[in-house]
Amino acid sequence: MGGENLAIEFTNNPQGVFYPGSMLEGVILLNLDEPLKVRHITVCADGRARNYWSCSESRTVSDGNGGTKTESHSVPYSAEVIYANGSSLLWQSPTDSSYLPAGNHRFSFIFQIPVNCPPSFEGSGYGCIRYKIHVEVDRPWRFNKRCQRLFTVSPVFDLNTIPQCAIPMMTSKVEKTGIILFRKGAISLECRLPKQGFVPGEAIVAECTVDNASSKPVHLAKAKVIQNAHFIAYRHGSGSATFYNGHHKSFHESRSSSRVLVSTEQALQIPPKSKGSFVIKLPIVSTVSSFNCCPITKVEYSFSVKVQSEAMLSNTVENQLPLIIGTVPLQFQAVAAPAPNAIPSVYPTLPQNGGTPSSSSSSNNGSVYPSAPGVEYPQPGAQAPPLPGWIAPPSYEEALYGNEKPPASEELDGFLPRYPVYNLSNAQPQTDTFYRAEPTAPPPMKM
């Protein structure tokens, strides 16, 4: 039996990172050591958000002796939103007896990524948003040959379009240390951030002030960036709850998970009955941008600072501030959002429900982007705004998941989404040079 090697390559972006609305171009490579009988070769593009988990519930059943007993059983919960689902016939045999000759064969394909696609995202066991290209070689009287490759969809999220991103933040908290009979006094922690919006590659610089009114010294500060993901699913896959209509009242219908993406700690020396200040710095690693444009999955971020005293019990004070993570950094001058007519048409055709959960009959009239509570994030963008010359184009790096990586699966096969990461350490403002990101795809990786 001869060898058959099947592979997928992306020709217009080898890294496999694309904007919504852009064209994905690639080739199917089929290497045959000897002629192979083939009916047809098909390539498919698939993109969907999918959440899934199970809950243990109790039920009363007959015990077989005329009585009843209570037993627990597992109930599946799931939800799915299809964003892309298209296929193309690459080659078809004129008869069932046709052979592909031995040698190397190349079959080109092209798909347009729908403009309303949310970013690729791997949740920690509750759900994911994945996009992939799948090819199948149909062979008569033999198992079909299959191959797939996942790719990243990274919408443009321009922080300059959200006023809250540029506003400084401050929060303070007071905690009593020690326990009831052995109180050590109170510690006050005040934290200040120069803004709320950041991009991967940028550093968070927090200015903190500690008022140590306790009888023990404050000796340690810890900081971390937390990714908070929220998921919705339906009992047996049937329901209408979304983040937009607020119907997810049952605990079983929603799940949340938190990841510490990056953390640091710093030694302090703040004696009892005194005040002290310190600055703590933490970089934003490669991660998905904040988003709430998917009705069953959303991602938010927060920044936590904690100080610790030498008291034995109740010895910490922690402050948390919300963050907004984007893909275009804040500039001195806001950049206008792309005009609505700049968004290209969609292909492959979206499902009839227009990107809402397949089982949903909710009151949002099928709209994918109704208003959500909190910050109004922009819709997935298909075109990046111009960047000033002092900001270099980003690189696209694999996501870093900190203390909790996504569960391994055969479909992932080692794949990690790639997100834009900026190098802003030596950025200096200039006025004469501008870089405009192309709407087709991020810069290809140098081989």
C-alpha cells in the first residue's frame, strides 16, 4: 500500500491569523507514492462557539420492590453558535474508477471570514470559540482521508473608540487585621492606574499607597492580571438564555472561570503606625481581547493588588480594578472607527439564525450585538485604524494561559491561538510617519 500525505497550508498568512471579513487563502497538499482511486476532494471552513458541561442532579426512581429511592445522574448542558459554515469541491472524478496519479498535487481554496466572528478563544473546560479548515479525500471502498488545521480569528478592538479606556482609575480598601480577640489594627490600601485600556505587550504601572495603622509591619505586595470568562449553556442543549436577555437565572445554566495570566510580588518595608508608597509593574501577555459580542461566551479582565502584613490571621488587603484589553493601543489622538460601508460582504453564508444560539428563541430578535451591561465593547472589526509611526506593528504570538491551560483535546493537537503583541518599551512619539494596518490579514511570519 502506497503512502498518502495530506496537509493544509495558508498562503496569504502562514501564521494562520486573520481579521473578520478578510480572505483566507490556502492550498491542500496531497502527496501520493502511487496512483489513488478518488471520488472527490472537499474542503470546508467551520467556525463556532461551543459551551458544554454536565451537572449532577437527583431523581426519585423505583427500587423494584414497590418502593422508591433517590439516585443521582449526570445531565448534559450545551450551547452552540455557528459563525462560519461553508464548503467547496476541489476535485471530482468523472467516474468512480478514476485515479489521481502518483506525485505531488496542489488544490487551491479561498474563503471569506464572516465579519461578525468573535475572537478565537480557549476556555478552561467550559467552552471555546474555534475556527478550522477541514479537507476530506473520498476514497471508494476505503476509509476516507481527512486533515484539519485550526486558525485564529483576531478582530480589531481599538481602545481609542471607548472613552473609559483613557480615564485614570483609583480604588481604596480598608481591612482589619488579626481576629476578634487579637486585633492588630487596620490597613488601608489605595491603588491608582493611569488608564483602564491596555494591549498585550504593554505594562501596567500601578501606584499604591499603604496606611499601616496596625501593630505589625507590611512586608509584601502581590499583583496579578486575571482573565474572567463567563459561559452559558442549556439543559440538553435547549434553551433561550443569553448574556443579552438576562434569562440565565439558574446556576446550572451559567459557569465562570478565572485564570491568572501573569503575576509578580515585591518586598515592602512599611513599619507599624506609618504610611508608605510603592510602584508595581506587570506586563500584559499575549491574550484574547475583552469581548461580549458572543451571546453565550464573554471575557473580561481585572488587575489585583494585595499587600500582606506579618499578622498571623486576616493579614491581607486586596484591591481589584477592571481592565479593558484591546488590539489597538491608546494614542494621543483618538482614531475614528471604520465606516460601516467599509465592511465587506459575508461568505460563506451565515446560518439562518444569524449567529444566535441554534436553540434560541429569545427576545433579542436574532441580533448578535444588542446592548450588554457594563462597557459597550465595539463590534468585531475588519479593518485596523492607522497607527502613528512611533508605534511599531504588532507581532502575533501564541496565547499564554498562566496558571490554567485549556484542556488537551485531539482537535486542538497542540494548537494555541495567536494574538497581537506590541513592543512599546522604546516607543517615542513622532509626527511624520504613519503605519496603516491592511484589512486582509496580519503581517506574515518570517520563515
